[in-house]
Amino acid sequence: MQTFHYLNSELYCEDVPVSRLAADFGTPLWVYSKRALLTQLEQIQEAFAAANPIICYSVKANGNLGVLRVMQQAGSSFDVVSGGELYRVKQAGADTTKVVFAGVGKTDDEIRFALESKILMFDVESEAELDAIGHCAAEMGVVAPVALRLNPDIDAKTHAKTTTGKKGNKFGMDSERVHELANKVLKNPNLDLCGIHMHLGSPILTTEPYELSAKKAVGIVADLRTQGHQIRYLNLGGGFGINYRGNEAPLAKDFAAVIVPACKEMNCQLVLEPGRFIAGNSAILVSQVVFTKMEGGKKFVIQDAGMNDLVRPAMYDSFHRVWPVKPAVLPPEDFEAEIPGCEPVDVVGPVCESSDYFAKGRFLPPMVRGDLLAIFSAGAYGTSMSSNYNARPRAVELMVDGGAVEVVRRRETYADLVAHELPE
């Protein structure tokens, strides 16, 4: 989080004090660092350069057009999982011939939209989807490039709600069926099997699952080539973990060390779909303390951001660092330990759900009404999963570039909440 730093006991994003942003734009407030986005993308580009990678930023992590434009201008392509995400990347100026379309439930309209856009390939999740893509391609008189998404049955030891590479997950197809489905492609002149895809889940904090999946891919690609398929791409998805607590995540070069050799052995071009790794530590959610209270032997810090803004703690029991914007005590190395001069509190929001919290029993400096809090590592699966629950307008989003500040999404108004429900 080098781009978010404390200077003279005040939090800055790059060269801008966060308190000034809160004063100018109100709270809750999303603050993105352009420098952080570019730094993370560059790490992947450099670490995997030997595999000539196509980096497809995963739009589901954060699809803000401001973020997508930064990615596009820096040489990234995109991984999309819906027609809406494909539309977004086109609005951001993407070269759609390098876009990958994943997801288990593509509709015929979405398939046709992707074929019209001449995407790089579909990550095919089922035999039924393969049939649907072949049918749409035949109707349009085109050849659809596909990669079979295989389930390697590898336990990436991540959260149960975000694991995707084990048997019984809804994603992909059992690797034992690959030859059966590959033969089906050979019989369809409107399909081209150009790659295989294995995505294991997220966030993954060890390199071992990637090493195991890459080894499985080597044998599968060799077999498919003997069947007559021109396998050109190996897509190992994304899922690289980030530092939510401290330094728990491997570096991009660590993942590359176990993935690149397999790509070279197969003579395949590598496709990666990082999302969290790029966006996760690129943003903070800034909130203001509304009230504090003592009840049931606990102290509650009630602030104006809620689970409708950042649902990850409620949905995944996820950990986010929380610390004042202008603290009396600088942030510790260990946010889960007892901190001198601080007291244990539950940081909660205004949404009418007991699951509306950001931290429980967390040691924080004394907080009073009006104080500002920063919730860190909020750039991935924050705004993209946000909602209007409790009829709460979505917060404003800012992009900071050095000392410059750009509004990349305005704050919603009450009128926005009902605009689609009123008669024209």
C-alpha cells in the first residue's frame, strides 16, 4: 500500500491528503490510486514476459470505466463474464480481439454480441454451452474460437465461496471429459478449439496450485494436439492473492516461476486473468464516524459506509485493515494484536443487518463523531458488488494521479434511486 501512506500523522493517496478529498466530495468515498493500478499491472507484465502473455484484467473485480481506461492505456486486455462487461470494455476503448469471455451462463444474445465483437476466445464451461456457441456461430456464418475450461480438481485452499477448481464446483468441466468434447469440436466447422482454461479460485496465497495445474495442462495439450487441434493458448485464469493483513501474498515473479516453464514446454501463449491482484490494493473506502456507543460490554464505532458499499466482510468474513485518516497513533504492523493507546471496537455501518460490519474487536485509537476512517484493500469486489440496499445511494469514486483528482463516478442521488421506476 505504498501509494497510501501517512505523512505528518495524516493519510495521503499519492500526493493528496485524504481528509481534503472527504471535505471536497463527502463520505462515503472511494479513492483510487492510478499509480497503484499501474504498478501491479507492470509487475505481472514483467514477471511473465518470457511467456509472451496476454494479460486480461478481470472486469468483475472492478469495472469502473476510469479503472478500465487506465488498464487499456497501459496495454492490458480484459476478461469479461457478461454482455454488460463486454459493453463496458468497448466503452473503455478495448481491442476486443484480445478479450476473453468466461462465465457459466452465457445467453445466446451475449454469445452473438461477443462473436460480432470478434473476441479472442470463449472460455467454455459445459457441453451445452459448446453446443450453443456452435449454433450461434453457424447462424452467423463465422468460426467461434473456444478454450475448454477444465476442472483440474485441485484444492487451492481458499474460501469455500471463491474456490472454482475442485470437483463439484459449478465452474468448468471434469478434465476426464476433455477428449470427448474436443472430438465434438472437430466435427463442427463453426468451432475452433484454440486453448484450454484452468481457473482455481481466489485469493490464492501459494504457488503450488498453479504448479500442479500447469503440469496437468502439459499432458492435456499434448494429447489434444495429437487429435489434430491447434492449441495455441494456455489460460490459467487469475486468483493471485494480495496483502490484506501484511505480507502474506507471493510476488508476481513467484507465480511466474512455476507457470512460465510449462508454457515454454507446451509452446503456448499464456493468458492470465488477474483482477484482485491489480485492483485490490489500489483503493480505499473512506467513511465518517456518525456515532459511538457502549452496549453489551462492547464499544461500537458506527460510520456512514455500509455493507451495501463493501460487502466482502459480510459475505466472506474477510479482513480489511481499518485505521483513522488522522490518527493519534500511527498504524501498526499487526492489525489483529492489542495496540497500546487503543481500545477494542466493532466498526459497523448503518445498514439494518447484523452482518453490516467491517471489523470486530479491532484495536483502534479513540474515535469521536466526525472522525474519518480508511478501510484499506477495498479496490477489488467493492464497487463492483455494491448495491442500493436500504435505498442507499452509491458513493462517489475518485481517481488520484499524483496531485490530480478526477471524479470517475459521481455520487448517486435519491432521484437516481427511483429514476428507472418512474413513468417516462
